[in-house]
Amino acid sequence: MAFDEYLGERITRIFKEKKIVVEEKKMMGGLCYLLNDKMCVGVVKNELMVRFDPDLQEEVLKRNGARIMDFTKKPMQGYVFVSPEGVDMDDDLQSWIELAIEFNPKAKASKKKKK
């Protein structure tokens, strides 16, 4: 499954400009950015995936292009997909990334799978 590589390049550039080191990892058929070993943002097909404080869910869903993340066919609190229209402008993309970065210290890391 392909993902929007240009959106990925834009995300990478924003993290570099902010001097924030992230790990880029291909997963879920797209590209995820992990900050402090925790999922932060990602690209799934042509949409941005954002992890944020679940307490802000109602407010975040009012933003342009946002829809509940239902990757597993079940709505996920604290995650949204953002359509291309919602990240068309660099300022909009940066705003979404900042929302995810702000939540990252409070986010729980996924359990590591045993090899």
C-alpha cells in the first residue's frame, strides 16, 4: 500500500526545523513518526494521522479535514486522520504536528513485542 511520500517529506522537514529527533518507521501500510518511542504522527495513504490528548477529541474533530481514526474499524480516542485539505498549507501541517508533540510526554508507549 502506497502512501503520500511528499507529505512524509514535509513532516520530516518540520521535525528537522524544530531540531526534534524522531524515528521514521514503516507501519500500518504507511509511515509513522515515533517521538520518544511513542507514535506521534504518520502518513496513511494520503492522510495525516495525528495522536493527541484524548481530552481534546471533541475540539480537534472540529478542525478542518479531521475525522475520527477508525483504522481498525473501531473509533480510536486521541487519534485522527486529517484529509489533504487539512494539511495543504504548511502552517496547518505544523499546527497538527505541534498538537501531537505537545501530547507526547503524556502519551503511553506501546508495549514492545518480544522477539
